[in-house]
Amino acid sequence: MIKIKNINLCGIRGVKSDCSIDLDGKSILIFGESGTGKSSISDVLEWFHNDRVEHLLDGEITRAGMLEALRNVSLNDTSKSLVSIEFSNPVLNSEKSILLRKDSLVSEYSNKSQDFITLLKEIQKETFILRHEDLTGFVLSTKSQKLDYFSAIIGFSEVTRIRSVLKKAVNEVKKTINYKNYENLINTQQSHLVEHLGENIISESQFLKSVNLLIKPLKIGCEVNNFGDVDNVLELIKTPDNSEKIDLQSFYIKLGDLISDLENRTGEIKALYKSYHDQYYKILSDTDKFQKIMLSNLLTEGQKILQNNIYKEEACPLCLQPKDLKELLNEIKIRLEELEAFKKEKIKLEEAKASLNNKYDNFYPLLNSLLRDPKLNVSENKTLKEMTQKLEKQLSEYLAQLKADVLNMDEIKNPIELDVDKDLLNKIKELASEKYNSIKSSMGNALIVENSTKIHFSKVAYMEILRLKKEKEILDSQLSSLRLIYSEFVKRQQDSLNSFLDFFSNDINSLYQFMNPGEKVEGIKFIPLEKDDELTGITLKMQFFDNEVQPPHKFLSESHLNCLGISFFLTAAKAFNKNIGFLILDDVISSFDSNHRSRFADLLIDKFSDYQIVLLTHEKHWFEYVRNAVKSKNWIVRSIKWNDEKGTHLDEPPEKSKDRIEFKIKNNTEDGLGNDIRKYLEFLLKQIAANLKINVEFRFNDENEDRMAYELLTCLISELNKQPSDLKTQSVIKRLLTSLFIGTKDSHDSSFKPKMGDFKAFWADVEELENLFYCDSCNKCVSLKYYDKTSKKIKCSCQNGKSYDWKI
């Protein structure tokens, strides 16, 4: 993957004179206040690679106008306007310039090689730059625009019809896993294990160990090593009077478990029915919609009749007027396309009905089975039976409403009328528990009876957990197999889009969830849309609070839409980029809330460490957060400035500042030298203060960056005076308080004009200070990070480098 080693700008966008950015393939975080021209970098990189800057080409700006906008406005006709870039792959190295020829601006590359031209064409197909204004462009585009985007990249325009049966099978298995509510069912059985064995059981060995603890005080001379042994022990210690009672206890446990499961489901049942009810009356109350759905059904049936050649007379089968059947079939097709939105309303209703039916299928048959159990017919269970029958009647009312036909204008009940009585659920569960405990008491307190019962019911619970896990494992395996079959099927070109979209959606969903942990937006998925065996568009769906919804901007806030846009961009880059290994992100977090900003930074650091990131921002607090986060990640951190002389430029790194100072001294150049030395001294003092944790007066972050040399020096001296180190005897530290006068006067309008001898003395003091605290071998500052507790010394990172006595 290609990365950037160096960028050099001159006379382009906001940059007047040379602006060099040395990257060496590393990521960079760049801060710049609004108006400093930081977007010059993203504009120029886009122009270099794509020969265009998208936001500079609209209805009002022509290509010539774009070049005029790229060329710095202060340049004269002969001045240079160019960008020169070095890459990890030198084939791409080139200078691209804007020239004035015959009174017109033109652009050209210095690299004319065929290898360069070929590679440039390849990378022009790749995605690498994102600006704030482009965040939601794809997310909010039309269905056909989404299809055009993917089709252009993948290389085909249409695919065969999706195999709906296979897709439906996948979805049905997924729904089954969801509706079964395995987690709650397993938790219920786990609670029984806790009740009988006194602990959570997570393995077979732990279960057998717990059973052996119950067997031990019975002194029967054996122990269990497998589940078969458990049955043998139960047979050995069982009493002839208790088998019937245990069966009855088992019945009460099943009833209690069913009620517990139902308690967990009542809210969802109510919500599902409300969704069904609302959709039902949404259709029924809208006369126009209702009539068009009925008409749609009629036309669909007519279409089937004509397509299957059931009716062959050249006349309309309804009015019997003469009509060409091909023309009639075409007219029906057009009408059905017009009524597609109304058909979707009916489909939504069927989906809501199916969701409620599926939810019932997971517990209603078991309830009926328990009602038919002879144990419920004994006289002492009369009250329990009556309450259970009452519950069954309440639940059956929901199912009765699902039999209504909206096209017959049947009425259905309001959700409030059908609410399951939670008190009734609680009473059934309590009564079942009382009867269970009553039997337990009647069986006596003999240890052999008590432990036999515990072993029996703990085994039943554990076996049920194994059954549920196995059942879920089978369903998961079926789901995995169906997806694999689907994936294999879509290898054909006609169906490859479907396979790709699944993969693409999963990655988007993963990135979105990373930025939005624990929120009720998930299952983000691109779905292809077909009509008459032709792919007509792609839509974006998601699960919003457990309901499938579309489009996203109907429900999501601006910040969440931005997260979705970023997820799409990053996923597209991973999926499509075969050459480019860098990403340009220009002010993309302006409309993010604070939580999403930090999560986005973490996402780039954790999930995209293999990419070279160029991250531009004017948000000071977020810049501080990211700067702190990338300290140990080998990122470069710079700030962009603007002034009349240079235009847009990057702040100079300390090593370059030092080179410039030494160059001026060597060449006897006094201009600005004192100010350069003072700024370098401030950089040194900040590093020393940070490494030694020197206490300074509290200030807010932006003011902390502007600490002056005098303040830092006095705080350093104050700290050294408390230490046993001989650092406090070094005269250079106090001498700098005096020599700092030279740098200060050179930075301001003053009658005192320092000479080169003054500057040399000032610089010698600064170098002496640097030599005191920095090691020649490792170039590291002595720091509390390397503190030796044994010798009580601060050190650099070397084994035998600089060290000083220090008390903490």
C-alpha cells in the first residue's frame, strides 16, 4: 500500500512560499484555526491524484476556474504554483504545477513515465479523502445513485434476481434464534442450579463436583464421574414414595419457568401487537390507500392470469372490451409500479403479523401442553388451573386479532384491551412455587431426601441448559451454513453484488457500533432492490430499537448520520483501495458530540493503525484529545499558521528551529535570531517541566500552550531548590533569567538592540541547559518516568546515561 513520504507546497491555495511536510509514511495530526488554510493540504492532495477538487467544481466554477482557485491569489504571472509529493512507491513521485500559457492556466505533471500514468489511473478509482460537507453524501443519496456507485466500482450494471427463498431461509433462522430468547431461558435454568447447588455452574466438571459434595454426607460409598453415574446414584438413594411427588414438582417448575419466560416477553408482545394494530388502522383509516391496496391485489391477480396464459381472448377479462393482451399486461405492469408504495403498506402489515405469530410460536404450544397435563386436573390444582386458563384466554385474544382481514374491513381490538395481566402472571408463579415448596416440605427433611431432590432437579436444569445450547448451536450452524451456501451461490457475476453488500454492510456495522457502543442502532445493511429481474437500486436499512427502518435520516440525529457517513467512507477505503494506504480526513468531526469525537479518534488509532492518516481539525479540545491519544503511536503532531509573508504554513518542529538558529549564527545573521532562541528555550523548558512534573500555576489547556520562558524558569528553579541534586548549583539556570532579556528585547520594539555577541552568549546558555537535561546518547530528557527508586535518581532512558539525585 502506497504511503506519503513528503509533501511540498508552493504558491498553491493558501500557501504563498514553500511549505514542506515531512511524513516518512507516518500519520499526522494537524491543528489549525478556521481561516488558516489547513484545507489547502486536502485540496492539493485531491487535485494531485484526481486532477480535480470536487467542491471546487460546480455549476458556477469551470475547470479553468478550479485552477484559478488552486493557484495562490497573491502570485504574479511568473511565480511558481506547485505541489511536489514523494511516495513510498517512487513510481508515483512527481511535481504537479499550474502554469500560465497563452493567457490560460494549465496544469502538468513532471513525471511523464508510462508507469506513473498507469498507476495514477488505478488510484483515481480509489477512495481516500473525506471532508465534513461530504460526510452524509452517500448515506442520503437515492437508491439508484447508490446502485450506480457500487456498479461503477464492481464492474457490472445489473444482477439476476436475488434468490428470495434462500434469503428468507437465512432470515427465518435469524428470527428463530432471536424469538427463542435463549439467554433468558438459560438464565432461568441457571437460577435453578444456584437454588439446588448453591453456585453458578459453567462446566460439566463443576456440575459433577457439586453433585459429589451432595453425595458425600450420604456415605453411600460412591461418587459420580459422568452423567450416567448421576442416574445410578439417584436410583441408589431414591425412596419409593417420592417419584410421583418429584414428577409433580417438575410440573410446577415447568409452569413457573414458562411464566418467567412470558414475563420477559410481555413487553415485546405488547409492542409487536401495537405495531401490527397501528399498521392495520393506518391502512384501514386511509380510504385512498385502502382502495389502492385492494386494486393492487386485483391487478396482481390479473397479471398472474395473463402471464400464465390462463386467459387467452384478446379482451379485458373484467369488462370484456376488446384489448391486446400484451398491451394490457404492459399497462398492468405500469399501474403496479405506480401502486408499489401502497403494496408495501400491506407487506408491512404482514410482517408485523408474522413477527407476533413467531413470538407466540415459542411459548404458546407449551402453555397448551401444560393445560392438557393431567396433573393440572387434580382437585388441589383447581385454582392454579383456573388462573392458567384465564391467562391462556388473554393470550389467545392476541391471536384472534391476527385472523382479521384488513381488506374485509374487520375491526381489531385496541392494544390496551389486550394487555396481559401481570398480577395474574405473578400469582400463577407464586402459587406454583408454593405448591413446589409444599411438596418439598412433605417429603421430610431427611438429608437423603433433600439431597436426592437437589441432585434430581439440578440434573434436569443442567440437561436443559445443554439442550438449549445445543439447539442454539444447531441454529447457529444452520445460519452459518445458509450464509455459506448463499455466499457460494453469489460467486456468479449476476449475484456478486449481493455477496459484496453483505460483507460491506458488516464492516460498516462494525465501525458504527464501535463509535456507538450500547446504542439501539444496529444491523446496518445495504439491500439490493429488484423489479422484473432487474436491479433497480440499493437501499440502506437498519435495526432501530429492534425495528427495521429506512432511510437512516428519518430516525438518526446529525451526529449519528455523520458516524454512518464515516463508517461508509472507511469501509469503502478498506474494500476498494488496492494501492492507496493513506486517508485524508478534513474537519470531519465539526458536528459530532463529544462522545462520538473521542470514539472516532479511538477508532482511527485502534482499527486503522495500518493506514497513514492525515487528520485535519480546527477543534482545539478534540485536537488535544487526539494528541494525547497518539503520543506513543508514532504520529506527527503539527499546527498550521497563517501570516502575510508565508500564507499557510506549518509550525516549525524544534529540530528545524535549532538548525535555523545555528545557520544564522554561522552566517552572522541577526534578524529574528533572539526571538528564535527564546522560542527554542520555551520548547526546552516545557519538555523539562513535563518530564520532571514541575508545578506551575493552573491554566486552561489553550493557555498552557503559551507558557512563557520566565515563568517556566522560575518554577524550575523553585523545584530544584527543594532537591538534593547538584542541578540547583548550576549557574546557567539562573543566568538564563538574565540572558532571556536578549530574546525578549529582540522580540519587541525596543531601544536596546542586541548584537551577535549577545545572541551567541544567549544561545550558549540555552545549549548548556539542554546538555544538562538531555543525554547525548539517547537524546532523551531526564525524567521521572525513568526514576530509580533504589538510587533515588532521575535518569534518561540509557543504562549509563545522565542521572541526578531526586527526592519524590
